[in-house]
Amino acid sequence: MSDLRPVHVGADEGDTVFLVGDTYTTLLSGAQTGGAFTLLEALVMPDAGPPPHMHHGEEETFVLLDGAMSFTVAGTTHDAGPGSVLYVPRDTPHSYRNTGDGPARMLFLYSPAGMDGMFPEIGAPGTRGAIPPPLDPADIVAMAAVAGKYGFSFVTG
């Protein structure tokens, strides 16, 4: 019998941080899923998104709920609107950018769990659904500093 228990996260709940000009809320952590996956919600501001990177230990799935995004995965660009789903296998270079005029909201699913620790480690405490402060270049430096710990790398060139 598993020690896992059902989890309910209300519409205004979850552990939220501001990071790289976005708002990230952990909805289900690896601890809550027995390490099977992590589920986060992201509020991404217009023209925002991370530099190209890849995860070495997890697959990543994006579900766009609101807004317009452009995902570049292994050199191919995918324009996405609400309801779009994009799966990125581990060790695949990818990035995304909000191409709309307002915030985009999407879910991230990391499988297996592991990336969920990075967000509270380097992000500033935030409020779910709140507009984040502008990008602070120190966030990129902080991400680079923990990349090895969380098994991801930035892609250059």
C-alpha cells in the first residue's frame, strides 16, 4: 500500500515564486507524487521566456491554457494557442516565448519529478496569478549556478 495521499490544490493555492520575470506556482510536488512527476503553473509575460536549455533527467510537457506562445524545440518552431500541448523529451534543446499582448498561462509537467526544488530555491516569494516584477538578470545567474544540481544546461550557439 502506498503512503501517497490524494491532494487538492485550490484555485488560489500552491507554492508560488517570481523568477525570470514570470510567476511559477508548484501545484503538485515530487514529494506529493512519490517522485513520479511535478506539475507547475506559469504566468509568462509578453515577450518573456527562458533561454534555450535542456533537461537531462526529465521529460517536460507544456499545456497552454491562455495566451499565445512560440516554442522552439530541437530547431523547429511551434506556434501555440490555448489548448495546445507540447511534449519535449529529455536532452532536447528547447525554449519558449510569449508572443501575445498579455500574460500567457500554462501548465508544466516534469516527469519524473526533480525540477520542483529549483523554483523555491532561487525564486522570490510570490502570489499565484500575480503579475511578477520585471526580469532581473541575477535570476539567470542564479539559474546557471544551480543547473548542475537540477540536471539542466543552457544551450549556446
